[in-house]
Amino acid sequence: MISSSTISLSNFPPKSTPPTAGPTPVPDPKQTNHRTPESDRRKLNKGSSQLLRWSRARAIRSGVKLDRPVVQRPPVLNTEAVDPPVAGESLYYSSEEEDGCVAEMEDASGAKHIYMVSDGTGWTAEHSVNAALGQFEHCLVDHGCPVNTHLFSGIDDVEQLMEIIKQAARENAMLIYTLADENMAASARHACKRWSVPSTDLLSPITEAIALHLGVSPSGLPRGAPGRKFPLTEDYFKRIDAIDFTIKQDDGALPQNLHKADIVLAGVSRTGKTPLSIYLAQKGFKVANVPIVMGVALPKTLFKIDQEKIFALTINPVVLQTIRRARAKTLGFTEQTRTNYAEMDHVREELDFACKIFAQNPTWPVIEVTGKAIEETAVTVLRHYQDRKNRCSMPRISKRY
């Protein structure tokens, strides 16, 4: 069971004072749970509205009364001078906060938390964590170890970083971070070690290895930082054109343009043609998809174009019926208005009809999409596409992949 939330703290107020010089003794954690002056409360409440709403939501769920908030000393910029967070302690929250924040919480009883922190979009951290979590599906699916992931993007200030790490310490969360600035990464390592937060730095080891290989020092600038330039290259415009083309060619539209496509997908309804098309388009491929429907003739242009561009998609009938039933429900179909769209007999008949078409066109690779993510199917399509383009040897085309 995985739940995810994405939080951007790029609108945090910048630090107003430079970090204090030299280490400062860390007070006893048992003595840090005390009330702060009213001015400090206002400052802390203003500094991180999103985290405060999170804390208030958790307090509501745990039964803490809103008129008796637990407070904490405001964060100090220097990691040496920051008090270690107390277990179970929550950031100060105001009774004026909106109750709608409770809906943002996806906390489940006993769930483990993973915090992902990035000074950019967080794409690298998010996809790496999701890929790693895929190795624990046997546990997550059975709800044996539910996980909540939280993405904090645009973190370019030490004060923001310290607030997040303190929150992670309170929740016994682990921290995954991609921080291009070595000083920020060092601050994260130091704070996580001091506050016993398990952490992993995804970016630094790879950056250091490449720097050693190239013999060039990294810039240390995150994406979007002033001074970093990303010229609009030919590949960029190629991707934009591919996405535009793919959207216009969705679901059999404009069959006269099939010859312009790099890849053509064919399959019955709900085999994932559209999401697969969009995914491939984002990689720069112009994709068209053609639905196979009983009683409706396929466009003649489909058989006039290069047949090596065409890929057939098929799926298990039981899975397809489940998907179609869910689709019919979202469309508002009732028992009185439902059609044979999601009936098993019709599903099997439609799949058999598609299989006959595939058999008549043996150059179309037939790709089984049951239980596969869009990315996995895309890998299979692109592997065959590149093999054909480069005239590499391929296994029997009639085989299902």
C-alpha cells in the first residue's frame, strides 16, 4: 500500500540572517519541549505553512486538542545550533489554520514514511524511490508494510532543509535527497547523522564518479538555478512535435496521416494504447493508435504504410473485463443502460477477432500487456523498433512478447 504526496516549498521566505559561526552545544533533548515566546510562535508559524498543516492534521488524527498545541523552538540556520527534535513533538500550529489540511494527509496506521528532498523538480528522487519500492510489491500489496512517500521539491535553503529533516526525525521517516549544492548535501548528511534520520544521497556518488572520470569539477548548481542555461535544442522541438502529432492521432483519428507516424499501435479498447502513445511521444516518437472494433473496418491506410511500424497489443480477457467494468462505472453506466462492452462473452469475442487480424499480419509483433506497466510495454516496443530500424536479428515475429 503506497500513498504519495508532493509538496513544493519553493515559496518559503529566504533566510534573513547568515549562519552563526562555530559549533553550539546541543541542549538535552528532554529539556527542549517547552513553550516559546509569542513572537517566535508567529515566526515559526509563518515559516512553513505546509508543514504546519501536516502537523496539525496528524495531531487531529492522534486526538490532540487544538487548544493545547505542542510547540518547539524556531529553527536555527546553523545545523550545529539546532535542537534535536523530540519524539512525538509536533511543530506549532495555529487554531486559525484551515481544517481542509486533514484531507491532505494520507497517513495509515503503522505506515512507514519516506521523505524525498530535491533542489529541483524531484523527478530523479521520485522515480528512483518508486523503482526501488517495486522490489517490495509482495509486502506492499498485502498491506504488510504500508508506505507513505512525500516529495519536497525546490528546496534551496538550509532553513527549509532543517525543518524537513526535523519533521522526518519526529516521524521516524527516512530521507532520500538529490541536492546538487555540496554545502546543502553536507548539511543534510550532518543533520541526519545528528538526529538519527536514516538517509541516502542519490546524486553525490554519481556526480563524484562522473567528475573523476571526466576530470572536470561539477557546477553544483541545481536545475533552474540562475546562471544555468538550457538551450532549446532540436531534440526538444522534436519531442514537442511528437506529442502534438500523437494527441491529434489518438483513437484512430486522421487515418490519412498514419504514414507520418514512427510507431502505430493497434488493439481493442482498454489495452492501454493512448497512455502508451503519450509515453512514447514524450521520448520523441510520433505515435498513432488504431482501435480494433468488431463490425468496424480498419482504415485502408493502415495496410498501405510500412508494416514494420505497426505493433499489436493484446490482454488477458479477465483483466480486460475488470478494466472495462471500472470504465463503464466511471462513465455512469447503470444496469439498465449498460451494453455488452464489459460482458465476458463480448470481451472474448472481440479479442478473438483481434487475434485473427494479427494472424493475418504476421509482421506485427503481438505484445501482451497484462500486468505490465506502461514503461515496461514501451521498452518492448522500442526494442523491436530499434532492432528493425538497425536491421538487427529478431526472434519470430509471431511470438507474443
